[in-house]
Amino acid sequence: MRSPRAGRRAVAAAVLSGVTVAGLALVAGPASASAPLGRHPIAGSTPRWLRQAHRVGALPGAQRIDFGVLLAIRNQAGAVATLKAISEPTSKSYGHWLSGAAFRADYAPARASVAAVQHWLRFQGFTVTKTLPSGMYVAASGSVAQVEKTFATSVDSYRYLGTMVRANATPLSLPASTPAAVRTVIAGVLGIDQGSALKLPADTEPGPPPGARYGVQPCSDYYSQKTATGQPPAYGAAQPYVVCGYGPQQYQQAYGETSLLRHGVDGRGITVAITDAYASPTIYGDAQQYSKVHHQPGFRPGQFSQITPAADGYDLVSECGAQGWYGEETLDVEAVHAMAPGARIVYVGASDCSTGLDDAWASAIDNHVADVITNSWTDGTDDVSLLGSDYVTFYQQFSLEAALTGITVNFASGDSGDHTAGGKFTSRKTVEFPADLPYVTGVGGTSVLIGRHGDWLGEYGWQSAYSSLVSGAWNPAPPGTYSSGGGGGTSQLFSQPFYQAGQVPTVISEYYGAAPMRAVPDIAMPGDPNTGFEVGQTQVFGDGTHWDQYRIGGTSLSSPLMAGVVAVADQFAHHSLGFVNPLYYRMLGTRALHDIIAPAAPLSEVRTDYVNFIDASQGTFFRLRTIDVQTSTLHSTRGYDDETGVGTPDGPAFFFATRPGSHH
């Protein structure tokens, strides 16, 4: 289950073509103390999180387990070199993305290797349920007893982070009789250990159902419309009320899309995929109603579609909080459609928020279902000792495939800042995986100030602190207590990718030592819930179930907003931006981007909420929110910073900068 807040730490890694990568999970050769004599251990397959879990008991031997075998990519160094050549805007090969067939021919596992693994799985008694087109992932199914026998382990049930999950109690290994053609290509086994794949949406205020309302009166239709004259002053003056929630037209105008949309440059011809867990049963009607209420074009026939499991194919429904994912899907769909109303949207709903989401994400890439893929969920950390090296390798391989084949992949950078203020899973400084993968775009969050006419008035990094109104005074004294903010910082997993060299200050890239490492985020969009997006969704209230709106933010908003912008830019540039990170860093310091810096003086707003977050029956309460407090290790400075990356798109100049030749 993905989480916006978790914690893990890097272990042994190897440097390949300028990128530190977790080593291949399988270590063939002499048996080690962790595997029975004569067997072939799968390195890194011991769930380190078991030390933080409570064993509940053994699983029934007949219970089914769905898992997958990861096959190693071929010639990774060559793949990275090719990516550099075709993604660098000044290169003659720029934008010459590989076809799926070309990727498979040059870098995917050989067909004979895939066939050997499939045959071996069947020989062990497993059912091969799916093989992705590249052959990098072979999904299989079998009983607990079969898994335990084949991998020489016991599979038990554990309570971890409040959730019941299964895991292998001891390291996995392959039988001594496993052919070399099989054991030398297996890079890992995913799905037996569920705890290493816990994920949650990257929302600071998870959307309903059950019903909730954020953004209540008194609040403003645009920045500084209403001033909280009846509340105590802060920083020497009465402060404005936060916005009730920005609508599509306000974001469109603020980021320079309005004129483009009027001329038909609205993302048409481009497909955006959204990956989440489960699927809201009311999503299409909710999105259409939202467009109607906000006077936006609704979906045309065939413009919205879903790829989901069969009705009985969902798993871990209560453990994952399936209904909470409905709000995430609604936010993502409506945010993408707001910024790219002409783009086709494909919602890819996973069977669960654990390994099912891994499978759905990889399948979307391997089947090239879209030009842009946005993902508003995280694992909350980049600690490979908890993630597992095979898990990291899985994401690295498929993100590299996406980059080579011209798919833009966005990941939310998380909502816990640097985690030092006390993230849910860890209180130590960390960035969040998968946003720190070198071949994806980590999207950070901002607080944006939009005026009466949709004009961009200013923008700051999203790092918020709150003081509450107590006995007529703000308590604690402003800025108050840190609450949340866009994730960022320095990866401990990946060395500095080529596109960040010379662009990221060494104080960030070398935070952990002399070797420069990957920095996050790459770019940013609005994420602050107080300057967030008004979303419309069918919710469950005390007086019945009906459609209603609420304000929401988080980097769960930032990622789909940026995906919509990329879709419009793809159409405007007349080519897929594909792996867009090198282009973003080429824009650094130009008029194409807003360079986000901290406020010169304290900046704050007053927020109103219902006590029960539903209605006024129990009254309201007030908080003073201070913007971009700079109290963590993340700071918004001139140039690249680890709070907002290179900045945010700056209107028409951003779109013109995406056209071929603009950086030669």
C-alpha cells in the first residue's frame, strides 16, 4: 500500500552510467547462511520491516498468492546512454523516442529467457497469469504451500502500520535444480511480501466518501478578496481569508493556458493515464457534473475510459481503505481535465494499493496506454532496506522503459516536507520513492496567489505552519506549528542524473557526502490545500448520498495539474515531450519558469473549518496559516531548490520553450 509518508534507508548499490541503482536482487552462486545449503538465495528478499511488525500467524496452505517475477533489463548502461542522447534538447537525436518494438529488441529480456522463466514457474506448479509485452514481468499464481516449497520459506500474516499484510518470514531462494537460464535473469520476486509495498495517496486531507467539506465560509473566491477583520491581526496587520477553492478557469489563466484553449490547443490528440487503486463507481457522472457546474467542456464520447480488474478482482479493500482512493481518483481526473480539457483520459485502477498498483503502473507503461502518466501516491521514503532492492529495481526498469519510449511519468513528491517535523512513518529526513527515480518527474507543491481576473499574483513553496484561535489570540504565536508541505531533498538511492549536473547546488546534491545524488522535486505546481482545487464528488453525508464540492490539495493535486500542462504542451509542440526532465532543467533561469523564492516578509492567511468538517451544527474554528515557513531543511531560493525544483510554468513562454529548436 503506497504511502505519502514512510521511511527507508539505502544499502549496497552499484553505480551504472552515472546513476546509483539497487543491485539485482538475485545473487547466484554459493549458498549463504541465509539460504538452505545448495539453494540460490535471492538477495535482499528478507522483509526488514518485520522488526516493526507483529506476527499474527501462519497462512492456510491452500490460500492463493498472486506474485510476479522480475526479469533483468539487458544492457542498462547502453539504455541510459541512449536516453541521454534522445532526451537532451540540444541533441540532434532529441525526441527520437524508441518504439515499443525497438525497446524490446535492444533492452528487454530475450524471448528465450522469458520462455524459460514461464516454463520453470509452470514446472513448479504455478499458473502463469500474465506476461507483460516486454517480458520484464511475469505474473503467476499459486497456493501458499507451493510458494513456501518453491522459495523455501514460510508465509505468515503480520500487523504492520495498522494493516494486516502477508510476508515471507525468511529470505527467498531458488531450488538447487533451477536452470542457469532462469536464475541468471531473475532480478526479483514481488508480491509475496506485501508490507514492503504499502502505499497511500499523497493527500494532506484525504477526500471523501464519507462526506467532508473543506473550504467553508468565510473564505474568498480569489486571493485576498476578503480580509479577516474580525480576527486578531498577525504580523502587524489583519490577514486575508484563504480561498474557498480555485476552479479550472483560475488555474488555466494563472498558468497561461486560456488563450491556447480558445484556439483549440487543449491537449487533444494526447492521452493521459492516471494510476490509482480501485475505481470510484460514480467517477464519470461526478466529472461531468463538475464540468457543467464550472462551465467547462465535458467529456466527449470515448474521451474517458477505465482499465480496471473484474468486479471480484479487488483485494485488501478494508486494509487499503478503498473509498479513500475514490477521492484520489476524482481529484486526479478532474485536475487533468481542468488543465487539458481536450485530452483523452485513461484511468488505470489497480486491484489493491499494494502489489496490484505496481502491476497496474508497469502495465500502463509496457502497453503504452498513454503519452503522459500521472501518479499521486508514494512509498513515503527511499530507504531500500525497507523497500527491498528488487522492488526498487522493478520501478527503475519500467521507468527507464517509459523514458526511452517517450512517456512522461509524473510522481507526487509527497506531503511531509523533509519528514523532520514528524512524518507518519518516520521522523528522519528523507525524500519519497518513487518520485526520486531518475527517469520520472518528481512534482513538488506550491502555494499560488491568484487574483480577481485569474492573474498570477505570486507563488511560494508549500510549507505550512498553523496557529489556532484560542481565547482571542493565535496560539502558538505565529508562525505556529509545522503542518505539511511538498516533499523534497536529496535521494540516498540514486546518484545525480545527467540532467541535474551543474544545475543543482552542491549543498543539496552533496547533502549526504561528496558524491552528488539525485535531488527532488524537478518542477512544481499548486499543492497547498489552502490554495487548492475545488473538487466535485458523490459523497455520503448524514442526510444522504449526493454530489458536493470540497477544496483539496497536496502533491496529489500538483502531479495531475502538471500532467494536464504537459498534454497541452505536447499538442502545442507537435511532438511528445516524453522524458521531459532535461528540458525542464534547460529552462532553468529563463522566462519559461517562475523562479520560486521564499516570501521577503511573513505571509499568512486565516482558514475557517467546520468543527466536524461536515456542517455548521457544531460551529466553526479558525486557524492562522503561515506560508512557506522555511523551518525545515527545505528552502525556496533562486535557481534550483529542493522545495520547488526548477519552479513552475510561466505562461506562454513555457509552452514556446517546449517547441523543437528553442534550446539549440
